Amino acid sequence: MEPVLFVIFGAISVGGAIMVVTRRHPMASALYLILTLFAVAALFALRQAHFLAAIQVIVYAGAVVVLFIFVIMLINVPESRLPVERLTGMRFLGVTVAGLLILESALVARRFGMAGTPATDAGSVRAVGTALFTDYLLAFEVTSVLLLAAVIGAIAMAKKKI
Amino acid sequence: MMEPSAYLLLSGILFGIGVAGVVARKNVLIILMSVEIMMNAVNVAFIAVGSYLGDVTGSVFAFMVMTVAAAEAAVGLAILIAIYRLKETVDITELSILKW
Amino acid sequence: MVDGILNYLWLVPALPLLGVIGNAAIALFAERPLLLTESGSEEHGHGHGSSHAAPPYRKLVAVFGPGVVGVSFVVSLLSVLALAARPAHDRLFVQVLFPWVQAGSFDAPVAFQLDPLSAVMILVVTGVGFLIHVYSVGYMSHEKAFARYFVYLNLFTFAMLLLVLGSNFLLMFVGWEGVGLCSYLLIGYWYEKQSAADAGKKAFVVNRVGDFGFLVAMFLIFWTFGSVDYTEVFARIPGLSASGDLTTGVATAITLLLFVGAVGKSAQIPLYVWLPDAMEGPTPVSALIHAATMVTAGVYMVARTSALFLLAPASMAVVAVVGAATAIFSATIGITQNDIKRVLAYSTVSQLGYMFLACGVGAFTAGIFHLMTHAFFKALLFLASGSVIHALSGEQDMRKMGSLKKHLPITFTTMFIATLAISGIPGLSGFFSKDEILWKSFSSGHGHVGLWLVGTVAAGITAFYMFRLVFLTFYGESRMEPEVEKHVHESPYSMTVPLMILAVLSVAGGWIGWPAALGGSNHFEHWLAPVFAHGAEGAVHGGAHASAALEYLLMAGSVGVALCGIGLAWYLYRGRTSMPKEIAKAVPGLYDVVLNKYYVDEIYDAAIVKRIVNGSVWLWEAFDDAFIDGIVNGVASLVRGAGDKARRLQTGVVGNYAFTLLLGAVILVGFLLWP
């Protein structure tokens, strides 16, 4: 069962990602981004990481992408003023090198192959919650500080007059 | 019963697509979204390997990455708004006064 | 018990050093800020312009500066008395203070040696030095940089004492350089004056030539003897001579190089040119450094190394000939000079020639004796001339003096006594020392009748130009500027008292060397005998001519020549005063040559100085500017050019940076994946 689902969701996430980076209008990109994120959430669930899968849908697809869409609509760049993007040598080179990177990651994946094991429940809500509030408590708290800093920074940056 | 290398390969492909988007696109909004894809790719690798090793650390790291991604998106978009107000553009090649 | 004072020998140089520190603190923290604030209205020279209330620190300096030297003199006197209380063969005291330079077999501690020779020197340096310090308080009273002057003067005293007290060649060299430095600083005391600054530089550079000789000689001494300590070096002479390691050639090389050093410091031909120019310094400085003490350092050094000189007859001959030649050469220049201090400067050069003549004929005692008496009467002459200059508000040209006898009675009397002494009138100090030199140059085994003849003629010339000076300055019609004449005044007691003391010494200073031929016992020779014991008997008494009758004859001869010189001076400058001009007109060529000091400065300038300057200019322009700077500037412009091109990499487009980052990551991963 798992290989079939992996292929389906993997294909969706890759296809979505390609659509994200190739759309002309950012709004289209944002909608495809939601698709990709959902597919990735499904992959998480496939590996029994239920907690992360839930967070992925709620925080990412729910909050972050909404923020994107919010901003896209806020600044509302007219179609005519979107950057004109032609295929130049430099960009072709960039995409080629990115392809090389994919090739290299494939080599890495092959070389460090691991024996297949059934998914454990290491990603369950209980397990992750216990780890976060015991071993990684400090990191968890620091994360909250980071988020606070990001909030303040974002307000300071975006507000016309403080 | 899949090998983790399949997930790692998928992670690499997603990451490469994200990189290609960052390098090739001009629209700042799409570049930011590409960055989100790259972070997700990393999360896939974390989760896959963590699950195969039966270790909760993978999930915890993925959780941290997600937090950073959210923070990054918030600050990045705020900067974008500020820049757009000033220059009326989302074209990253036009934001090149910091040189020479 | 008396001997215990010798343990305080270190105080002799330490006290002037204390003076340096104290006065330097005053000069830096009290005087300099004051001078800087009023530098706009600064007025230098002998002017009476300063009407400000004297700053309080001046009184402190005036007491402290001379005071330390005075105390040092007392300690010296007690030390010498303690030394004299010892038996004659035991009169050597070495005080090792602390190790200084130790490297392998080389060991030069800071140690002071008191023996009859250094005893004479420290008494002269601290005694005459103290009197000149006191005199300076009056003479320099109109100067603003008062503390600075005493810093230099105390530093000089310290360095000179180090020179004469040091118990090894290295320490002597430190003192040697120290006095050279102070000489430079004091000649250039009025450094705003171009001529003074130039004279200071000239003295310094010319002295370097001599110092080079001294330095190489010191290396040779260490190489030959394996030590730079006086006692050890001289103790090893017999052994090394016997084993053949110390040949006459080596001894000649060492002594000639030492003599090069002495020639530089003591202003002999061919390095005498700096001394007349050194008269740009304040007059007490001329008296202390350029007459009484520093310039005699060369004589002291030759006397100190007499044991080496006696091994090298060729060097002795060179010393004697250079001394005699300098004596007569500079005496002839002295005839034509019109600047009162320059006459005395050439006279000093001439008298130093006498001292070297004495050393060259093996009569080291006579040389040191003349050094001492000369210190008295020449210091007196300089101080008296300083008194004259002070009285005339800075006028130094004798053609603008005259008839000062009634205005300056004390100055005149003391200066007249000194003139009699230097002329060699019987009974005064100069007579005994000069006559001893002439007698030894005739009778000694190293002597020669030619040397005696040159010395005697030079004595006559000396008497002539010294009385010319006295007649032009104190007698005849007044030729002073009316403005100057109004201010003529006798100097204050701080200046005249040292003059009187020195006058007494100029008269009586020679009595301790009353020659045996005149019924005396020549204490001085006996006192110094332990120092010059080595082979001196053979040299001095070995002559075939020694007989009392001959000595009387030669004495009468030199006195006669001196009287002739005085008579001639009287005839030309008191009798027929038009004669000098007529003579000058009769032999214009010769007169001009002598007036211009034989054009020696001009010859040196053309033959040496110009060439060095041209070579230096070439090095500067072709080598330094073009080559060295070319390399440096070339590297700089290369880097600059590369940076100019490389900065284009900084495009400001974020995509480019991201791409570079990506490329780096790909290459890095590729490198790690490489099989």
C-alpha cells in the first residue's frame, strides 16, 4: 500500500512544486503551493508522523500560504507590471546547475541506502510532545522567542509609521 | 516497506526545484515561495529518516524548521511590502543599488 | 677607615645623573609648557630683552644644577685623597657595580676604576666643571631655556665622568658617545639659528669618523686580547708579546685606529674642522666641553692605552707628528682670526696638538700635566671672553672692542693672567707643562729635534696671538658701537668668582709639577708614575741628551721665543698699529689663505661633503624614489587595479549571489561524492 501512495503523493508534490516556480502570476503559484504542501503532509502521514502532518496543514497551508495570498492581494501588482521573465543564458545555467544538484542528491540517496523498515510511531503526537517538553524544552522556548522577534520585526518593517 | 532512499530522492527533487525557482525567477513573491518549497523538502528528509530510525528527533527538527519557515515568511513578506511601497516593483533585478 | 670613601666612588658620576633627571623633569614639565605658550614672542641670543619675572623653578635649577656637580667634586676629592693615602704600588681601585654586557667570553661590567690617571681627570672634570656650572648661572641668566641648558650640562658631566672612570673600553666608549651627543646638543643650543644647528651637525658627523676608528680598535683589542677590561688587557701584553700573538703590526693597527678616534674627539689634523665652528654654542659650553674636558678625552685615551702605544713606534711617530703639525698649523690660523672665541678655539686645537706631541714622544705624564694646566687657563680664557661678550651684549668681533680694561677690571686681570700662563711665562702653570713637553720632545728616545723646533715656534706664535687678543680687546681706542658701549658692565659675582678661582689655579696649578731641574720634585710625575710605569723609564730617561745644563738652555730658549712673540704683538698692536694692515697688504695671497683657514673647509666640502651629498641624492632619487618606491607603488597599483576589476563581481543582483552560492554547494557536494 505505501509505495502506491508514495508515488501518487510524491508525483503531486513534485508537479505542484514545478507549477509554483513556473507560473507567471504569483497568485497561481500560491495556490499550487497549497497543493504541494498538502501532498507533503500526506507523505508525512504515510510515515506515521501525524503530528507534523497536522501542523503542516494548519500552519503552512493554513497560515503561511494565507499570509502570502494576503500580501499578493495587498500589494496587488497589476498584470502589466509583473516582471518580464525571458529565458536568458544566466537563468538557463541556473536551472541546469539546480538539476545537477538533484542529480547529486540522487547519488547521495543511493549511496546511503538503508534497509526498509515499517514506520514506527516515533512521529506520534505523544512522542513528539514528550520530546518537545522534556529533552528539547529549551529549544522549544527559544523558538517562541524567535517567533516573537519575527512578529515584532514584521510589524516594524511593514508599518508605514511607527 | 519502502527504502528511505525513495524519500531522500523525492526530497532532493523538491529541493532542486526550489533552488531553480530562487535562481531563475525575478518575482520576489515566487522566490519566497520557492524558499518555502526548499524548506519542505528538507522536512521530508527529516521525517523519512527519523521514522526509519525510530527516532523522534527527526520530527522535532522538522518542527523547528517549520517555525523558522513561518518566521522567515513573515519577515520576508514584511520587507517585500516595505520595498514595494518605496520602489513600486517586485522585480528583484531592479533592487540592485547595493553594489560596487 | 679613610679607604672607605672609595666605596662611594659611584656617587661621582651618579650625582650629575641625578641632576640630569631632576633638571629634565623641570625642563619638561615646568619650562617647556611655559616656552610653548610664549613661543610667539620668543627672543633668543644674549639679549637683555626678557623683562618677565623669573619663573620660580629657575632658582631651583640654579642651585640644583651646579650643586650636584659640586657635591660630586667633593666626593672626587675625598676619593682621591683616600687613594693618595695608599702606597704608590697599590693605587688602583676598581668598583664593579653590576654586570652589563655578557656574551660568551665577552664580559663588560659597569665598573669604575680609580687610579692616578683617572683621579686627575675626575678632579679636573668635576672641579673645572663645577666652576663653569656656577659661571653658567650668571651667563645664561637671560636665556629662557634655562633648565634645558643645565640638563645638557649635567648630562655632559655624567658622560665625561663615565668616560674617565670606566674600567673597560666599552664603558669608555659609552661615555665617549655621550659627550659627543652633549657636545652636539650644546653647540646647537640656539637651534633656531641656522649656523648653530649646522655647527652641531658638523661636530657630530666629523666625530663619527673618529668614533668609527675607536670602535674598530675596540674590536681588534677584544680579538687580540680576549677582553676589553683595562687591567686584563694590559696584564696580557707581556705574555702575548712573548708568544708572538701580539706583533708590532697588530699593536700599530690598534693604536692607529685608537688615534683616529682621538683625532676626531680632540680636533687634530685632519678632523679639527668642527671645533672652531663649535663656538656657535654658549661660551661656558665652549669652556667646559671644547677647551677643558671633552676635547682632551682623546689625550686621556692615548695616555690610558700608553702601554699599547709604546709597543708601536710607528704609531708614536704619527701621534707626535700629527700633534706638532696641528700645534703650529692652527696657531698660524689663530693669528688672523677676528672673532675672540675663534682665536681661542684655534688656540685650543694648537694646545691639544702639544698634548699629543707629548704623548707621541712617550711623555704621557707631560701630556696629562698640560691637559690639566690647559684646562685651568683655557677654561679661564673662555670664561673671561664670555664675560667680555656678556658685557658687550653678544659682540664677539675683536675689531669692535678695545679699551675694555677700565670697564672690566676683574675680567681683564684674570684673562691677562691666563694669557701669561698660556704664553709660557716662567712661574705660571703653562710654563711648567709646556716646557716639560718641549724638553721631552727634545730629550726623549722617541723625540726629535725637529719636533722640538716646531713646538718652540708654535709657542712663540701662541704668545703672539694671545697678546694680540688681549691688546685688541682691552687696550687702545674703543671701537665699540655706541649703543653697545652704554651697556658695558662688569659681570656678576657668579661669573667673576669662578674667574678668580681659575686664575689662582692657572698660576699655581703648575707648581705640583715643578721640574727637578729647577729644584722641584715634580710631584705630578711621581703621582702618575704607577700608570705609566711600563717601559716609560727607557723612553723618557733613555735619551742621550739629558743634562741639566741643556734643559736650562732649552727653557731659556722657549721663554725667549715667547717673549719675542709678546714683543712683536706689542709692537704691532700697541706701537705701530698701522703695521698689521700694511703687512696684510704686502702679502695679500698668504694673508687671505691664512684668514680663510687655509681653505680647509672648502677643500673638504669639495672633496668629500659634495660627493657624499651627490651620492646620497642619487641614492634618494634613483634608488629610493624610483626603485624601492617603484616596487611598493607597483604592488599597490596592481592590487588596486585587480580590485577595480574584481569589484564588478559585486553586481547587487541577489540572483547572482544565489547562483554563486548554489554553484559552491554543487561543487562541494560533488567533491565529497568523488569516489
